[in-house]
Amino acid sequence: MTVLMTPDMANFSGNVHGGSLLKLLDQVAYACAAKYCRNYVVTAALDQVFFRQQVNVGELVTFYAHVNYVGRSSMEVGVKVVAEDLRTDKKRHTTSCYFTMVAIDADGKTVEVPRLQLETDMERKIYATAEMRKKMRQESLEKIRALHVDLPEDGF
């Protein structure tokens, strides 16, 4: 998805507000996951949002999304953001993050998603790193619960 960054997206410094980018990131992750599983999906988690560089009003921003990992009903979608200065054609990788999206039916129940077909060494490496992120999320929640922090079962 490619979007022109407009003044209504600006923060007090005149750059694009992180919240404006997060909304677009979520939309891109939704589109990628829904297209992959041909089903309605919801956002379950957002990990490792790295705002590497500011995004400027007037830049053309392209969002690249990829299904990195598939569980029973969940998918990790990695999103990379590239900003382009239209006057100079200079492109910059500004943001990266990982969404966990879950497929659900009309009643809100989770549904199984198709298995991910890993055909290249790069796809297998991406899958392995996504598995590591999933494991780290689970371990983090277990450690917090072990400290008797008052969290419900879903971690919130």
C-alpha cells in the first residue's frame, strides 16, 4: 500500500505522527492476513515497532507486508515502511514491526488458517525468527504471571 503523507497526519513537530503510521500499519497487516487466509481477521498483538527514522509530511510512504508465520488460527505479519522524497527520489526504510493477526468467523470464534508453504531458504529463516518472537512473547507473559502481577489469562 502506498500513501501520501498529508498535513492532517502531522504531530506538533511537523512530522508524521506515530499514531497515524500505526493506524496505517494495522490496516496493511489486516489486508495481508485477510488475503492470505481468505477470512476476517483481528489484531491480537503488535511487537517490536521500530520507528527508525521520522516520516515527513509530503513524502510518499510504501508499506510492504508479508506473512512470516502461521499457527492454527494466528499469523505473524511483518510490515516494513519505506518513505520516498518525491523531489529527490531518495528512499528510506523508516519503520518495521510485527503484527499477530487471528482469523475469526462471523460468531467471533477462531478458525483454522492454511499452512504456510515455505519454499526458499529465506522463507524458512523468516519463519524461524517469527517462531522465536512467538516464544519470547509467551515466555515474557509467563514471567510476568510468575511475579504474581495481576494480569488476566490473555495477558492484558
